[in-house]
Amino acid sequence: STFLGNYFFKANSEWNINNSANVSANAQLIINPGVKLNFNSAATLLVKGALNAQGLENNKITFDRIGSSGTWGNLSFKFPTSSNSILDNVEVKNGSGIMCSLSANVTIKNSIIDHCTEGVLVNTHASLTMSYCDVNYAQIGIKAENGGSVNISNINLNNCANNAIALLGFNNEDSNQSFLTPTIKGCNIVGSTIGISAVNCNEVVIKDNILSQCNLGIYLN
């Protein structure tokens, strides 16, 4: 399916997404409180326009798999045309996670990301502002690489198997792309192999975070 104009999902409705869907550049998809979107295996929502998904504290928007096993694809934001996208009071479960790339600029707040492979991946000069969220049981909670930029505050990251937050200044040995200054403030990280890692970053702001039950708290290189 391709959304070419302005579309909305009615509050408290439920939909099964069997194949990948695409929000075109200059289109807007509005998802109202209480909507449940259930995705088939590997199905992805690709956003090149704007996604406005704003739930309520007691009536969140849910992105989940169809059925009780397996995983689905991801929420993928690409290109500057997706830069007005916002996820507020949403739950993203049992998928690959959220991906921001190719100069997208995305805001995520008051949300839960649960049992996803990577909670949020930011790369290729994309930008993420994320606050007051929970990221639970991911391989990597939040990862930024290849010129991605993150401003992270007041995030609870619980039981991320590898890294809770990973900042990689270079995508590969031949790349000379480095980060804008990543900021990590007021986060609570519990039960990760590495709490915060920053590799080949020119500058990082790490302030007022609490780390516990991690094999290694902070790794800088």
C-alpha cells in the first residue's frame, strides 16, 4: 500500500498490515489514540513523508506483530521529507525496531519499545530527539552511526543484551563521517553488557545518568 495524500486511522481501530506500506514524500499519515497496527512477518512501514502518531498516556498507539510468535519489520523514516514525524505515547513491540536514515529528523517521546532487535537505529545524517521512553529487551537499545545525531534524555533502558546506547563515529574503516555532538542525559540503564559506548566520536555529552548491573558501564574509544 502507498499513502499519497493525507490519511488517518480512526481512534481505537485495529488493522492488520500484511504487506509493507509506504507513506510517500509530501503525504501525511495521522494515527489517532488507541489504534493498533499489527504487521505480518517482515512487513515494514516506510515513511518518506510525515507520520503523526500521537496517542494518550492511557490510550497508546500500538505497532505489533500479527500472532503470538516471530517478528515483523520496522518503522523506517527516510529522507528530509519525513522530518515532521512524531511518535508520542506509542508502543512498538516484537519487531526489528525504529530506523531513521538519510537525513530524517524524528521525535519520539513518552513511548515504549519492547522486545525489538534494535530499539532505535539512527544513521546516514539522520537526527533523533528522544525523551521519557522505555526501551526493554533489545539487542541494542539505541544505536547511532555514520553521521547520525542523537539527543537522548530521561530514557529507561532495561535488559539490552549487548549495548544499551551505542555511538559509532564511523560506519567503516574508509568513512570519515563523524557525529554531531550526541547528548545522553538523565537515563537509567539496567542489565546491559555495555551501558554506553562511544567509538570515534569527536565529542559526547554524558550527564546525570544512572547505570547498574552492566558488565561495563561506559566505554569510550
